Amino acid sequence: MSDYEPVDEATQRPSPAAPVTAAHVLTWLEDMADLVRAGEVEAAELISVLGQLRQAATALANASDWALLAAREAGASLRQIAPVFGKGYVRAPAARLEKLHRQVLSAEQFLELLRRGDSRGEGRGEGRGPVDGG
């Protein structure tokens, strides 16, 4: 079990949770902005952080795609998924699924593509995701 998986009190099993939330990122960003304003962070350090953030963004986009595939495989309808895309209609998740299904048929195949990319130093955010244009 990972550190970011809270345990459901009723079932005593890990509760699915994202490894990072928008609130965590905003808190970090506010702290980092304070350091930059105070002159405590050099440009080279910010460039390094920029690279790390771009890698993390790719990794999170890949995780989002995997969760979309897995949710559909678990029986979720497009109408159930649509609100997390920020829209009340199903075109956005349907279009993303269509693009994903051009390369993979299942969440497990998608994960395998990520693993293969990782073995070449391309996965986990070091390169482009298995399905670009997320």
C-alpha cells in the first residue's frame, strides 16, 4: 500500500486516491512563489523545477488516461464520467476514449505501454505519453 492511499474505515482496504491533488499543488505553488519573491531561488533552480513539472504533467496525463480506461472497463458510463471533464456532455470523454482505443484496447495494455516507455527512459514523465495530445 502506498502512502497516498487512505484506508477505508469500513472495509479496511485502500481507498483509491490520486497521488497529488490540485490543493497540494496550489499550496506548493504559493510557497514557491514566496521563495521566488524573497530572492531565495535562482533561475537555474527554477528551470530545473520547470523540467520536473513538465515531466510530472505528462505522468499525470498518462494516469488520467489510464483511469478513464479503467473506469469504463469497470462499467462507468460516459454520462458518469463526463462531469470530471468539466462538461455536462459526453463528447469530451468519448473523444479521448476513441483516441486511446486507436492504440490500446484496455487499461492493462495502456499500463504496459507506459512500462515499456519507462524501460527506455521515456515513461513516468521523461518523454511523451503513449497517446499524445492528452
